[in-house]
Amino acid sequence: MNVRPMESSDLPGVVKTHLEAFPQFFLSSLGPRFLHHFYAAILGDPTGIAMVATENGAVVGFVAGTSQPTGFYRRFLFRRFVSVSLSLFSPPVTKPKTLFAVVRRALRRTTGVRVPRAAELMSLAVAPAYQNRGIGRGLTTAFVSATRDRGSRAVWLTTDAFDNERVMHFYENAGFERTRTFTNSEGRVMHHYMKREPEFVAFARPDVGDEEIEALRKVITSGWLTTGERVHEFERQFAAAVGAKRAVALNSGTAALHLALDAIGLQPGDEVIIPDYTFTSTAEVVLYFNARPVIVDVDARTLNMDPLAFEKAITPRTKAVIPVHFGGLSADLDAICGIAKRNGLAVIEDAAHAFPTRYRGRTIGNTDGMACFSFYATKTITTGEGGMLCTNSDQYADHARIMSLHGINRDAWSRYRTEGSWFYEVIATGYKYNMTDIAGAVGLTQLAKAERMHQRRQEIAGRYNASLPADVLELPAYDAIGDHAWHLYAVRLNLEQLKISRESFIDELRHAGVGSSVHFIPLHLHPVYRNALNHAENDFPVSVSQFRREISLPIYSAMSDDDVDSVIDAVLSVAKRFHV
């Protein structure tokens, strides 16, 4: 390749061009004078230079190809340059080694080349001797990866070394698009390349918009912000949606679980049976009463409570059972409720994932016991923070409502409206768990579009089911796709088919622009429950074995078709690259 080296006489023009292209960096404390000396010291016989910057003009990397070895002085200036460049980020990167580490990892992953020292990166950019080994492309990919990790959405390359057709094709093949070609003040032809990265697909994002904004505006301008008519209307509509006689709106799903246990009269020393594969709130509310959560294993297919394990765990001290509808798939309620009825136990459903889950024609929430929903920001509908206790029992509902507001017999809305009275009585030692009208207003707008949002989740689940590799992934269990709420799309990796671990698979998805998570760390592995309940790691082998290979993929109604494509493509790519 006949790439003409840049000479020292070109430096002022290069500095001026980069000053014009990236003013945010060059208006920093170093200024153009430093850059002039930097180029003069580093680029004795360069084959090419490139700067990598984000959309807003902040420089995050510099690449130089040179045929000369790099000494201490050059290495020092290179580190200083990158350090200052990265300091423009929020939060800033204070250690230039952070970027070097990312670049080295990306190079090793994309080309197999190991670079022992950061300074040697300078010789790998567009140096002709390395072109056939793909190192230049790998370095470009590395810098793109580095900027993506720092939250950028675009990468820019400005260079004066692209006067060779093959070099230009090289960068274009690496995914860069030439956006303009111009002549600088020194008469050199400059090329401006851009590579726009796809939007990162977050693991979860609420489906909120103008409707919620308008609902909030009305609440705020109404002058009534706490529990009032919006909350009461939300309760009525949610109860109707799940087929329950009563619904009590609260400030979290955890509060709903707590009040449900309070409603059954849980006492110190009582036992409540819960599945190992759940979030901490299912267990912590039992400890609020100085009662004992009794953990049992789960079904390997559904990740829901194993009814046989539940039955074996019953003792004379058992007061209740809390089945969890994991991910939006109903637990085996016929079996669990049958066992509970024979043993005189209360059934409190942890329905945090389960709106609008159905079980054998019945919507979860229509129960003579209690079902506790969550409206946290990641759930199928959200109020930001919030929850709902649903029941067909007036006794349970009345108790929960009183205890949710300090044990007062009447709420503020009842006391302060026109026909209300200032008088109230405290009839129990209650809690502060009431939902505000601000949250209730958001809940009403979410409920109005819940059917559309559930339909979208079903569509995404259907696409995943049809597209993801069944040899590498065990897909989620379900009976009828429409009965599943699809709060989570939880897959299990067949690790014997892969050369990488679950943690590495998650990292690879992140590098490909896809967020993911893990649901859940089994309860007995957390120190608080391991110590308090005296559990060993392998006490619940099914739960542990499934946890070690579980990954939750993005599934939410705000996902676009392109987002879904990105998830599918990323999973297929990682599965293919690391298949045994």
C-alpha cells in the first residue's frame, strides 16, 4: 500500500482541521499548542492518523500508524492525550489504562492479536504491514467498543491518510460511512467518516408517554396529591380487570405482602412456606413478624414452587404459603391450594409478575385468599412505585385498608372533602403504605393500555420462541402464550453446548448492545437467609442449578421491532461464536 507519510510541515494544518472538527477538546486546558508538540513528537514517520470522538465532539481516542518504534516519551504523551480526552466524559475516566484495557480485550476478541503494551497500539492502526492480518479493523472495532462502553451513540474518524482507495475501502468495510470530503487550509484532502452505533437495547423500560404526562398534570393542578379519587378509581378498575371483589392500592408490592400476612394474624414463631426462587421481599415480610420463612425448592421447568416440596415442609407451626408466579407464569394453584386447604393454611399469592396472568380460565387476583401485585417501574404496568392487594374477602380488604394508613379508620380524602368530617380514630397500630393520587393517575393510564401492552409482550415472546436457538437455550415454559403475563423472558443456557460461562454470555450480549439480567439469586444463597435459616449452598439443588444458567432477555411493550431484531441477532451471534 502506498500511503504517503505525513510530514512535519503538515502538522499545523492537521491541528487546525482537528480544532475545527472537535472544538470541545481543543478548547480544553491543553489547547492546540500541546497538540502541535504531540504530533511532532509522535508522528515521525506516520502511515496514518485517526481521532475517535463522540457525537458531541468529545475526543475519546487517538490512533496512529507508524513505522518507527515507540519510546518512553511517545508513550508518555500518548497516555496523557488519552487521559485528557477521556476526562471530557461524564463520569470522567481518570485512568487511561481503562481505555487501553478495553481496546486490548476487543483486539483479542476480534482478531486474536495480543498487545502487551498500550503504546504499541499506535503502530497498528493503518500500518500496511498489518492490513492483511485484520489488526487495523480490529483496532477500529476496539475503539468503537470503547466509546460504546462510555455511552456514546456515534463514532467519528477524521484522517488525512485516506488518499489510498484500499485504505478507504478498509474503513468502509469496517462499518464507517464517509460523510464528507474536504480540503483543509494546507491543501490536504481530508475525509470525515462516521459509524453510528445502534441504540443500546435496555433490559427494561417503562411504556409511558403523553397520556401519563397529561394525567400527572391534571393531578398536580387539582391541588390534591395524596390518596384520593384517582387512587379509589384505580382500585375499582384494577379489581374489575382481574375479577376481584376488592382491591387496596398501596405504595409497593412488598407492602401488599406485609399487610396480607398481617391480615391472617401471623405471629412470632409461625412458619410461612415460600419458594427459593424469588425476590427477597417474599421472605423479608415474614421476618417482619419474627416468624420463620420456610424455603422449598422449585420445579425445574417452570421455576415455580414445587407442590410436593411444599407439602413435605408443612409442620404444626405452618400458618400460610406464598406461591410466586415467576416471570408471569402461574404457579400450580390447583395443587398448592388443595394442599393448603387440607392443612388449614392461608394462601397469599405473590403476583408481582402476574398481571394479567390467567390460570385455567381465571385471572390471577380473583381469589378468596389474597394476591399481591407490584407496579414497580419494570413491571407489566407501572406507577413508578406501587402495589395492589386483591381479594374477594371484605375482611381482608378492610383490614389492609385500615393498616395501610396508620390504623386510622378513615382516609384523608374522606375527612377533607366537602361532606367529610375532621374526626377520626386510630383503631390499630398501622403503617404508612397508602398510594398517592400521583401514582394512581399513572396507574389509570397504564391500565387503559394494558391490553395493548400485554399483546405486544406476547408478540415479542412469540418472535423469541420462533427465532432463538433451542440447542443452546432452554426457552421459558408456558401452556398458552396468552395466559402468560411475560413480565420476564427467562431462558436457561445449555452450558454444555457453550465454551463460555453464563457471566461471559451476558458480557457478550452487552458488548453487542443488548442488556440482560438474572432472575433470581436463590434466597438461601443470600447471607441474611443463609445465616438466619442455617442453609447450605446445595440445600435446594434445582433452584441452584437453574440459577447458574438463567438469563433474562429484554421483553417490554416499548421495544421496537428493531430492538427485538437486535436481541435475536445478538443472541444468535454469541451462541454461534461460542458454540462447542
